[in-house]
Amino acid sequence: MTADPRYGLHRHVSLPGPLALDSGAALTPVEFGYETYGSLNTDKSNAILICHALTGDQYVASDHPLTGKPGWWTRMVGPGKPIDTERYFVICSNVIGSCLGSSGPSSINPATGRAWAMDFPVLTIRDMVRAQAMLLDHLGVERLKAVVGGSMGGMQALSWAATFPDRIGAVVVIASTAKHSAQNIAFHEVGRQAIMADPNWRGGDYYGDGEAPAAGLAVARMAAHITYLSEAGLTEKFGRRLQERDAKTFGFDADFQVESYLRHQGLSFTGRFDANAYLYITRAMDYFDLAEEHGGMLANAFRATDARFCVVSFDTDWLYPTRESRAVVRALNAAAKHVSFVELSSPFGHDAFLLESPELNAVVDGFLKVEG
């Protein structure tokens, strides 16, 4: 454990459950890998839940135990930063279905004593949120000052407002959407098929022998990573520049810098993520349609909450473009909710929420400091 709680406490807990799932199945026990930063104040009013994206994890502002790299949102979370760990008690849990300590296909099925693999129940975003609420109950947090998330984390934040309307004071949704589009589903299916076409996948039963479907997972990551970037950003960073050579090889090595970059992204990903978890989480995202869960009208999802909302998009994000954020804002307006919206300019596409963005820092900092 880290000595100073402002910089993160590595934690794990197993809760008895059962956790009822949208599929009709139930999960018991429920494992959680999570991190906390800062301290809960005496009236328990300063807790902020951060929800991570598809390939993220609980190590939001502390070094990753597998890669040794700094947390994925150290720009936003820490002492004196917009999500200030000297002011707030910050919680980030690994979503169920993932592979960094929470219940997922790589965790042990108590009925068999072996990894769940593809016997693990299929999940939804709402299931992830219900699990987070179970963890908060365990931590003694009845109400959150705010829930904050980008990308898939933003889906969870919206689902929090709909599923537990009385437990949140504010919601920050960054580079996200209220439903997964056909294009989003299509990209995910390409990734899933790459994994399942890898001969080492073997129907998902690859645990224990060291022969995981790394090649398929790397390709899935490469395809997805393209959607996180913008054409302008790729052109500026790589253009058509060659990779450590003066001429084309007239072969199929990585002639271009962008090819080498994508291969590196794919291979490095396989060292920290589980292929089956990728299948389960992408499927949960594909099933996400908040309006569908509330009679086909998105505004209905927000009618029961009094939370304040802050919605942020980026002008070069083509994965979850600004029109998706505007649809959320229109629904919040229809439900007569307090909502702030801003589209920020960035050359970095969808990944902009993870990168250096003084404007985003200022928006989050200002929004959280307003007392609702």
C-alpha cells in the first residue's frame, strides 16, 4: 500500500453478492480491484467516482503494476489538480468483465475452480454500474459528489444518473455517447473476429498454458486504436514518413512509421489485457442504448435525478462525435436538468480526453468547484 492516500491505495475486495445482471444471470461472489485517493470527510460528502474506458483500469493516478507507467489520468487527478485528491475522496474500480482484479472471464469460477472463460455471463454497462454501487456500499459511500468518465466511462456516468438518480450530485461526461452506433458496433466486431480467428483462442479456453491469442488481440487493438485518433493527428505525427529506412522495401515489413506505431500499440497491449475480457467489454458497449432502456426516449433516463451535468466533446472525435453529445444535452434540456456543454478543439481525436488539455482541466475544475 502507498503510504500517502493522496497518491493511491491498491485495493481488492470480494463481496458475497449476488449481483443480478440484465441477462437474467447473477454473479456471486463479486470481485473488485480498485484504487482510492484522498480521504473521505466526516460527513462523507466529498466522494468522486471515476469510471474508466474500455482498455483502462483502476490505476487512474498511480503507477500501473504491469507496465510501470504512470496512471492514465495523472493530468486530471492528484493533489492540486482538477480532481484534487486533497479535497476529494476519489474511487476508481476496475469494471466487472475486465482483468485487473475484478470479476471477469479470467477470474475463477467458484463452481469449477477454473477460470470462467466464456462461461462468464455477458454484461451490460448498467451491470457495471450496479457493481460499482455495491462497492460504494461496502466503502460506506451513500452519495457521490460526482461521477466522472470519458468514453466508456462516460456511458457509465450517464447510466449512473439513470440507475441511481438519488446517489449522485453531479455528472461529468467526456467524449462519450448515450448509445453505440452501427459504426461503433462494426469496429468492435472486427476486433472480436480477429481474436476468435486466432488459433490460440480455442473457444476462450486458453488460460493456464501460456498460449493466449495475443496475435488476434493485437490486431483488435490496432483496429480500435485507429478510431481513437484523427486523420489530422495521424498526418501531423506520421504522414507518409518511412520507419528507420531511406527507401521502401517492396515487402510487407513496417515500411511506414504509422505501421510501426500501430504494431507497437497492438503488441504492448497484449502484455496487460486479456483477450476474453476484450470480447466481453466491447459487447457490453455495443448493447448500450440508454433511451432503449427507458421507453425509447432518452429524456426519460434523466427525469428522476437532480444532478448537475457537464458534457464535453472534441471537434476531431469521429468515434463519438459532437452530435452524440448534443443529443445527450437535448435530452437533459427536455428533462429540465441543469446542464453545461462545451465542444473543445483538439487535433488528437477521441484520445484528446486522455492527453494534455488545459481547456478540459479548466472545465472539470470549475464544474466540480460549483456547489450544487
